[in-house]
Amino acid sequence: MKATESVFSETRDAVLQLFREFRNQLGRIEVTTKPDSTFLTQADLEIERRVIDILHAREPKCPIISEESTSPSSLVGDDGVFWIVDPIDGTREFINAEGTEFCSVLVRFEGFSPVAALLIAPELGIDHTPIICMAFLDRDLLIVNDKSLQPLQRDYGIPHFVSATRSTDVPERAFESALNARGIKLKTRTTSQSIDQLRLIVDLSLLADTDWPRFDLFIREQQKLWDGAVGFTLAALADYSLTDSLGRPLLPLEPELVRNAVPTTPSVVIGPRNCANWYLKLTQAS
């Protein structure tokens, strides 16, 4: 895993430099809209290219599944070894000069399960400083801004604040009404799904400029793999529940799902086991 840690360090330095350069020229960056109504910029493409170059230099034959490229995910072998790259998760926030909820993601999978993850949020911290998260499952290690941290643990059964984001054109879903009726707060506007997953596992209150409440659950329908890979890794590290909406475990990933052109899980529920079980019982009973 030392090789992966070295890859993460090189990627962190390169990506932070690119973010600084592109954020200084926001007004001159061309922004286009993709078929799924999300944004694409030159920064997405350049960061993706740089990260893929780093991976190819270290491990030329390892498959890379990346959001913006036509990566041959169909070439993922039976060993389930591959990289996930999301150059900018939260591009809408990135192109907003006041936005901070955007990040780059790099995750290593082996045996169709995540083994290590890197999240680079260049302006999420106090005074727009970076928050860097690295997770290594083989060492049961979570590092945030060079400090080893323990994942958040909870012993209550009913969640208080839930990340349940959806696209702007998606109407309110049945489970939202059920949670609202019980006084549970919901975040439904999508910023960065990866950062929402980080807030589920890590207390960012001492590192971030915003007084964010911590999430107790992360719920998402049609979860693209590059948007969920960090959450999958952190859930495994924290021994949180990671299932679909029917309570079926998601790891290891099905090889057929990974090899799809756009690897997508129909639904994801992540959280402490008691909170997740409470939610699953509520929705399956209704």
C-alpha cells in the first residue's frame, strides 16, 4: 500500500496546483453542459488528464474508470483491480467563485471492493484552505490533513440530518415525505456527493469554514460509481452499513455493474448500522 500512498501524494500536489491555476481564471473558463445536465469545464478535462498520466506512469496496464473520458471499464479483469477518477465532483460549485463544495477523487479497487481513497477539497477548509482525506483499509487508517482520525460513531437509531440529494428535475420522492413527517432534516440540493459522504464519516467542524451539521445517513438513487466510490471506501473503513434501498450489501461490486459504460448502482444507503436499519424498516414498511 506504500505505492498507493505515493500515488496519492503525487496526485494531491498536482491537483492542488491545477485547482489554484483554474480558480484564478474562472471568468475565462469555457463551461459546457453534458447530456445529463451537469457541467463540464476545461479544468475537469485537464485534472483528469493529469491524474491519468500519474496512474499510467505507475501502473500502465491497470484499468482506469473516469467520469469525463471514455475509459474502457469493460476491460476490468476478474481480479477486480482498477482505479476510479472523478476530476471534479461538484463542478457547479467549482465555477461559482463563492463555492467551496467541490473536490477531486481517486479510489483504488481490488477484488471489486475499495481498498484506498483520496479526496482533495482545495477550498473547503478555514479561509479556503484545502481539506485532504486519505483512507487505507489495509491499515484501518483514516488521515485528514495529515492527522489520523477515528470515524464518527453513533449509538442512536433515528437520524437527525440526511443527505438525500437529487437532480433539479427529479420530483420529491416518497421517502422524503416520510422523513420530513418525522422532523428529520434533509439536504436535497446536490453539491458534491463525495463531500457529503465525507461529512457522514468525519467531523469537519474544526476544519471547515462553515458550521455544518453532520449527516447521519447518505441516500442516493442512480449512484454513479465515481460519485460513490469515496463513500463506499469510508463506509467499509468505519464499518457502516452500505446497502441498496432493499438492504442488500453493495460490496463487493458486481463485475457486470463495473463493466458498464456508466457504472451505476440503482440505489445507495450509507450510515451507521442502527440509523440505516431504522431507515430501511421505515421505507420497506410504507
